[in-house]
Amino acid sequence: MITVYGYLGAPRPALVDAAASASLVVGGRRHLDALAVPDGRRLVLGRIDPAIDAIRALPAGADAVVVASGDPLFYGVVRRLRAAGLALRVVPEVGSLQAAFAAVALPWDDALLVSAHGNDPAPALAACRTHPKVGLLTDPRTGLGEIVAATAGLGRLYVLAERIGEEDERVRVLTEDEAAAVTPAQPHVVLVLAHHPDDPAALGAQHPLAGGPREDLP
Ligand SMILES: C[S@@+](CC[C@H](N)C(=O)[O-])C[C@H]1O[C@@H](n2cnc3c(N)ncnc32)[C@H](O)[C@@H]1O
């Protein structure tokens, strides 16, 4: 059985148990360290192909655990594992963007959720200029600094959510000037808002299509 567990801050008890007994545990180094997975049973996730090969090489009936941040179905590993033909069980966690919106008590059904993580960041940064409520997954190359530069002069507010769920988690609401002076910790997500989260205007409007009205649909 291959089980993909989401992880945000602290592992759920079922993940702790599964990681203690699985033949192979695949995940980021900080996740594997937190689960105290010994060298002989761990594979640190970098490129996905070696992980797929290692899972396929397990004897029939062996258990593999894959640890992924947040919701593994949202910009996570599940697409590539399933595309490789692996049958999976998925145990999701709260996603990092969901947690960031919760930290400032803002509904997110009207938000545009985008990823600059390992992608061409241009579409995600463009969305921040045109949409009033955007949640961005970042990576070490495209983070708060690049987001602020792409939205300079628009009067946006930035919710910087660093290391969600960890002991040093920090969530701040920053103006453009404040955000430009911050070097964020990794990992982090950023909400780019046209209104301060405490302004009722930031609540936005509920729309049948998540992310708000679309000009190309009725
Ligand atoms: C490949 S994406 C995975 C997103 C994940 N599936 C989710 O639902 O949150 C990785 C990015 O998610 C964000 N992220 C993941 N864990 C985080 C955490 N604990 N605190 C803040 N951001 C996090 C960061 O922007 C990170 O670069």
C-alpha cells in the first residue's frame, strides 16, 4: 500500500505510526527528520523519478509512505505519482493557503489561488496585479520580494505566512513599504489583497464559481 500523507507543522498520529513501520518513507528532509525516519528507510524527495523507482522496487505487500506539505492534491506530488501509474491512498492536511486565510479570518472561496512554486512565475504575479484577493504558493526564487516588485504602487496589502504550523510560525499583515523591507523565512505563502483583512471590503462576495466571476463563463 502506498499512502500519501499531508503534513503542515506537526504530523498527525496516523502518519507517525505509518512512518514508524513503512518499508520506505519518502518526503522532504525536514518532514523525514521530524518523523525520525532512519537512513535505511528514508528517501529525501528531490526529483520525483528516483522516488517512483524506489517505490516500484519494493516487494509486493510492502508499505510506502509519501509525506507532502499541506494538501498533496493541491500543487502536490499526487498528480505525478498517479501519472506514473501508482495506486495511492491519500490522507490530506489543511493546505498552506487555506491556513493563511484562516489566520486572518478571511473567506477564500472568492480568492484566486496561484502557484509560483517551480513554475514560470509570470501568470501568478500578473494575477496579483488584477485580482483583489490572491493566494500564492512561493518558492525560494519567487517569494515576497518578487511579489512586492510586481505589484509596486498598487496599494496592495500582503499577508505573509511563514512556516505555518511550526513553532516559529509567523503571520503578518504588511504594507508595500513594510513588505519590501522583509526577508521572509522558508517556506512561506503570501496573500495579496486589495483591502486590509480587517476591512469588510476584504470579505468579498460569494460567487458560484470559486475565484469569482469569469468573463468567459455565464
Ligand atoms: C509544492 S507547494 C505545495 C503546496 C501544498 N500542497 C499545500 O497545500 O500547501 C510548496 C509551497 O507551499 C507553501 N508551503 C508549504 N508548507 C508551508 C508551511 N508550513 N508554511 C508556509 N508555506 C508553506 C510554500 O509556498 C511552499 O514553497
